[in-house]
Amino acid sequence: ENNPSRVPQGKPGERSSVLYSAGQFFFEYLVVVSLKKMSDGRYEPKITYQFPKRENLLKGQKEEEERLLKAIPLFCFPDGNNWAPVTEFTSETFSFVLTNVDGSRKIGYCRRLLPSGRGVRLPEVFCIISCLGCFGLFSKILDEVEKRRQISMAVIYPFMQGLRESPFPAPGKTVTIKSFIPESGTELIELTRPVDAHLEHVEFQALLQRLSPHLILHIFASAVLERRLIFLAEELSVLSQCIHAVAALLYPFTWAHTYIPVVPECLLDTVCCPTPFMVGIQMRHLERVLDQPMEEALIVDLCEGKILRAVGDEEEILPIKLQNEMLTSLNRHNNNNNVHTSEQVNTLVSEAFVQFFVRMVGHYSSHIKWSKNGSGTFQERAFCKAVTSKTNRKFVKKFVKTNMFSLFIEEAEKSRIPQEGKR
């Protein structure tokens, strides 16, 4: 399911045309994944509830649905089969990404919790599959699902039905869902999207809490040159939050290669892939990962906040003057003693990285030559020559060879509307 692939074709500067269109369905499916005991004593994740049930699907749609439903349990319980019933379990929220063959992406928003009851029992996962990237909004929806789960599964259905019938709000707008809960009466649930759509799947605070600004810049430098990046943490929520944050640092460009925020145990050999990837792996698999015959990769330990393995040139990839400016900017946000809200931190951090791209490649639109029929051709040599600083030019010459820059320019060549400053 997670094939290296091109990103869906949106306008330059958008993370993907599907992720942010208002007015479409909030979600495609809600599924419950439970652990079933097999004859050999191990537990295997299986879908035990699905809403809505799809009928009268065409052959191609049915095959796609089957592929999707087969992959979901693996990503809801990526930690393998070693489970045992427990009396206590701290619920956790995380997300995963499934990439279709055509490059379109679906996001799974998961809440892993212990069903209400007495005695020992196994955790289950409520997973919402959506094409829409908005972590904060779906976390709130999962809060509502969890609240209803404590009463009865039957109370979840009308809430999800109401959600499914509501249009996805535009950035900055709110949608109100009416929901009846026995003994509480009708509740009004307000779901608001952040104003800045490209930051709604992001929590930069998660990254800043675990890594020094210096290391964040090393990671950014590796991602910008589309290298192999492996992130390690035990908690699924930490992995998914931090990887989404790293991918968001690349805005207005998009990571267009293998992208698996949480790698299921059975797919650990992904790290042998010779092409670029950005993956998250649970710390318990560290030895297995290090034993794999992998090519050069940056391995980041999010628990200890350090880099375990590096290529060695991370310090020299970004022009030193700009690197220092970004470092100053990140340190400033890091030392604010939580004065800012998470939305403010998102905006401030994103701004520092967007400014880096504006200064490096913001002149791209003046190097697109337009023909009479309206198609554009990017003049790469002239574009690179226009960068006066030697150190900046050295970086730009490498960056123009990346997939993310090529995809961005391809889109720019189709559109005569200047994209500079388009946020």
C-alpha cells in the first residue's frame, strides 16, 4: 500500500489537491480493529466493525476497498502479535498514511483504547479513514467516539452518520454536529478548521520538545535533498506527530517518496529500500533495523533526542548564513516558555522554513519562459546563475535535481498565475 509514488497533482504550494477541498465527506470509513486469538496463541488484528458498509461497488472499487481493508489492521497494530489481556491501558492517538498506486493518499486517524468493562481485556483501535489531513479536528472526533464507546457502540453510529452528512468546512470555518446521547440529551459538537490549511496536520511543538533546533536543521537538510530518514520512538503518537512535522517543514514543496509514519513490524525491510523514504519505527525494533543491509540513512532517536547514524555532511548542506538565521529563529520559539499557543508555534516555525525557500528559490517564476500557446518552460541554468552567493548557488544546484522541486516546477509551468508569495 505504501508505494513510492508521485504526489497528487495540486497547485504548486498545496500539499495535495485532495487534502484540503472543503465540502466533501469528512471521512470514508470508521472501522474498529480488535485483536483475535489465533490457534497458535498469538493475536492477530481484525476488523470487527465497519461503517458505512459499501454495497453495489464496481469491480475496481471493490478491489480497492479490499486492499484498503486488508492494510488497515496492520497499521492499527503495527507493534506485532505479542499482546496479552490487561486491566489498564493508556489510550493513545496516532495516524498513518496509505499511498495508492496513483499517488493519492489516505490518512488513518487512530485511537487505541481499552473497551469499558471489568477484568482483563485487550485494547481495540477506532480508526477513521479520510482523504483529509487535519489531525486536530480528527482527534476531537475521536474524543467524541471514545466518549460514546464508554456508553455503547450503538451510540457511535448516529454521531458518525451525522458527521458523514456534514460538509467538510473551509479553513477557519466551523461545522456543528447535533448528537443525541442517552441520559445527556442532544449535544452540539463544534468542529473548527485552522485558518492556515497547510498547517492543520502539524504539531511542530512535538518536534521541538524532542529535538534541539540544531538537529532539526540536520533533519531538514537531509529531507530537502530527499535522503533516507528513519525515526525511532516507542509511542506511536510521537512517531506520527514528529514525522508529519518534518514533512511539513518542506512546505511549499511536498515529500513525494515512500512515507510511512508508523511502519508495521512485518514491513521492517522497507529500510533496505534504495530509494528515498521517511519512516517511523518503534524503538523495540532498533536492533533489527540496524542489522538490515541498508544504504546510507539518517537515523533519529526521538526518545533520547539524538542522531544514531548520519551520512556525515548534514552540517554543510544548508548555506551557513541562512542556517544560523533559522537556528536563531528556532531557538527563539524554543525559549518562549510556552507563551505561544500550538497554532502560533506552527505559524512561527513554518514561517522560518518558508523564508528559507523564498530566499533560495523564490525567483523561480521569473525564469519560466512562456510560449504563445501559454505553456511554460523553466530555464534551469539561468535560474541557478541568478543566485549571486556562491554557497547559496551550491545548494540550489543540488536542490533543483530533487523530485520535489521538479514536481513544483511542472505545476508552475502549467499555470501563468505567479506563485510567489502564494501561501
